[in-house]
Amino acid sequence: MILLAAWLVASIYGTLFRTPAEGPERSLDFSGLAWLRSDTFLVVHDAKIPDESARPRAGLMHLPRIPGSVGLSLLDVSWPAGEGMSHDLESIARIPGTETFLFVESGDDGAERQRIHVAEVSGDEIQITKALSWPVPVTNVEGSAVARVGSELVFLYAERAHGSNVTYIAWAPLTLNPLAFGSSDSVMFRSPDPIGPGARPVSALEVDSQGRLYVASALDLERDEGPFRSVIWEAGRVDADEMGIPRVVLFPTPRRLATLDGLKVEGIAVRERPSGEVELFVGTDDENYGGVIRRLPVRIGPVFAD
């Protein structure tokens, strides 16, 4: 187990945002994270309608090439006519092998806006090319991912299940042309940590090219000043059964990769090196304290580079 204790959340490198309603400057937080290319990651923010209509929805996070040079570039998002901007983007899922992403609305306690958007990144702009209402009723989905199993794409998602240590990780076949989801299946995921009234067994999901499934669990007592706590798990595999049908197989007990005291992880991103090394990055939404992005010092794959 790797203990990452008491990170300095103030190291958000001075990225600030101001809205007329908020008045004081406020650090941005990250409700979803995905690797784009090289040292650049795509992030989304969980701004809501109508109170946060002026807040940004997406940006590019650039890792430091020199000390202290991490930076966030906010992006313009072109929303389809008649659809309106997003409401509570709590996760982002990259289509494997592409620069196409799913921007996933959470369902926000049964809010009317429950959509999944297909986003294409070009320079400093994002074009939403398609949007689809959630095919099933959802409430507070905080984790989503897309895996490739053989020639098929599989969409995974999970509700946060606040106050429990149990939720369901669901999956369904995904097609992009047309944008559609097949019949879903699910498996129960039990988080050993955190547990208690503020536990959220899934606050983020990610899958690497080998089908390894990563899960973040978080503690959020629903106080904007915290305290927070997160655990990153390797939870199981996404593969195919003997009939070639995609499935999720969970370990009897998830493998703990990292413990993050003081931080609330809401995004996991995989960056894979040509050597086969898998790097895990996390993004946090620490409410009044903003958020950070960090690489986790965990060994996955044949090479681990310091």
C-alpha cells in the first residue's frame, strides 16, 4: 500500500476562476479526467444550471515541463442547437485509440438533464457532435469509462451511492455511428475503504488497454471545507466470456493502489507508454479548496520509471 498523506491542495498552481455571482476568486476543481496526448489531459467541471451557467465546462491540463509550470487552458465548447450546455458533468470517458470522448452528466439526484455527449477536441475548442439521453434512469453517476473488448466498445458506469460502501458497476455495448447503447448488465462492487456515512464507493472509473479496471472510492461528508479521503483500487478486469460477450469480473477483494488523505478523487486517467508501462493520474474536486492533478507512484506493467 502506498500512503499519500496530506497533499498540499493549495498547489493548484494559481488557476483561478471568477463568476459574477461568486465574487471572490475560486480555484477550479476537476470532476473528470482523461489523457489526451503527450503531457496533456482533458478535464471537465461539474457546473450546474442555472446557478453556474457562467462557469467553464472543460479545459486542457498541461503537465509541468519545468517546475511550477502546470497550467490549465479553458476550452470553448460548442453545444448543439436546442440542447443547451451541460449540467453536472461528473465524468469523462475516452474512446480507446481516438481523441473522441464521452462527456457524461451524472443525473444529479434525478435532474431533468441526463445526457451523454460525444466530444471532439480541436485546438482550444470542443465540438459536441452528438448527444443522447441516458438509456436507463440514473442518479449521481460519478464514474464512467469505455473499454475495447475485441472489436467491440463497452461503456461502463457506476453511481456514487453516497453513504454506502456498495454500488453497482454496470456495462453495455456501445456504438458511435449511430450513438447507441445495448442491453446492460452489472456487478456489485464493495469498497473496503472508506466506509461510513460519507462514503462513496465509486467516484471515478478507468480501464487500460489490457482490461484492468481502476476504481476510486471517496469520503465526502458534504461539507465544502472537507475533510476528504480517497482510495484507488485495481478492482478487476473487463474481458469476454467463452462466447465472446464482454463482461466485468471483479476481484474478491480489490487491490489497494493508493490512499489519499485530504483529497477527493473524482477522475482517474491512464497514460500508457510504448514500453508497456501504465501510468495512473488522478484529478480531485476538493470543493472550496479547488483541485489538483497528480501521477500516482504505483507500478503497473513491465516498467516503472521514477
